[in-house]
Amino acid sequence: MQLAKFTLLLSATLASAASRPALGSVLALRGGGPVTDVASVKTPKDTYLGMAAKGRDNAKLPIAKTLHQSIMGGCYVGFGGLLSTVVAGNCGGIAESNPGLAKFIFAALFPVNLLLILMSGGQLFTGNSAAVPAALYEGLVTFDDLCKSWGVSYVGNIIGCGLFALAAKYTGLIAGGTKDLAVATVLKKTSAAFGPTVVKAIMCNWLVCMAVWLAGSANDLAGKMVGIWFPISTFVAIGLEHSVANMFLLPLGMLGGAEVSLSDAIFKNLIPVTIGNAIAGAIVVGAGYSYAFGALGGN
């Protein structure tokens, strides 16, 4: 009797399973197209090729759209930078008693900016410094396309970051501990020698480009968030140099009263940092992974 009941139950279960659509069919209905891969991450080669394709798409956009997306990207960097400065700067004595914790707080909050940028189609010069050269190495764009992409995104990032710093000043947000940390940050960033600043910028954008890489590798929002958070918080906690972040942090500190001239900000920070960021993006990441998975390696 028990055997008969079990047999009937098993038959009903198998019949029900057979009548259900396959997983691929369900996902196709939800996504609007055929599903060939439901893995949570792409392979390294597919990730690189996706980055090159993204670089092609960015480089081929009209100048006005590139400028718009870059201004938006600069504003999102401002959101992350201001959040970190407001919270870490007002933690009441932590910087003196536990400087490591203060750095961790700043670094833990900062990555929100790249999540906003990558999920909304914004552009940063630092991301384009790897993606567009990758497209160039794969024959998807011309050198003129690269120069246009880099130049327009750099100008757009300056505009977005500068406007956001001005908004922070206008709204009275640069005050108290926020002001103190903003001033201390800009003084530190303009006090280092040229060579070490370039090297710190190379190290920084290597990590930033790998954050973009990991976000592109993930097929779901949670995976992209994790992929972005670890590399970005790492470079911030270490104290490396990111040109677009500095486009916000430098004017923020100067508007807060830091005795730093525009010339100091440009020649002691932005120029060496931009050079280092470009080296990391175009050579370390772009050329490095083209050699591993693309045309430079004969693949």
C-alpha cells in the first residue's frame, strides 16, 4: 500500500516537472530574448572583450552626449566624496585616537560614486583610459576617437566635480569637521613630489579599472556592488591618487579655506595624477589584458 502511494506521488511530481517551462525559457520571457548563459559571472576573456566593446560605444558617442555623461559622472563622484568627507570629518576625535578607523570610514562610503556611474551610463576619464585603448587595440576605434573620448570626458568630469563642490559651498555643507577634513586633504594632496604622485596614480587607476572590470564581469547588481566596493575602498584607504576624485576634493578644500593656489592644485596634483592614471589604464590594464585575451597577444 505504501509502495503504491509512493509510486503515485513520484509520478505526479515528474509529470508536474515535465509540464513546467525550462529555466532558459522562463528567463527568456523575463529578459525579452533567448538565454544561452545563466552564469553569475563572465569569463576573463569575455569580460575583456566586453570592456573593449564598451570603450568603442563610449568613443563613438557624439561629443554632446559624452560631455553630458561625463558631467553626470563628475557629479556622482562629488556625491561619494562629499558623503565620505561629511561622515569621516564629523566622527569626533576618531582621526586622532584611531586614524585607521577614520580612513576605513572614508573608504567604505566612497565607492557609492562608481556604482552610480556604472549603473547609469556615466563616464569617467579614468574608466575611459582603459576601455577606449582596449577598443583601439582590438581595432574597434581610431586614435582620433580615443583623443576625443579622453579630452571630452576629462573636461566633463572637471565641470561636474567643480559644480558639485560649488553646490556644497553654497549650501553650507563645508563647515565644522567637514571643512577641517577637506582642508587637510587638499594640503596633503598638494605636498608630495611629482614622481611618487605619478606612481600612486598608477596604482590607483589600476584598482579603479579592475573595479570596472569586476563590475562588467558580474551579471547581477549584487555582484557588481561587491566588485566595485573592494577595489575602490582599497585605493581610498591606502591613500592613492585618482584624478577625477581630486577634481572634486581639491576645489572642496580650497573652497573650505585651504591656502592652496590653483597652480599648486594643477601642477602638484592634477597633472602627475592624470599621467599616472592614463598609464595604468592604457598600458597596465588595457594593453595588459589585450595581450592576455585580445589582439596584442595574437588571440
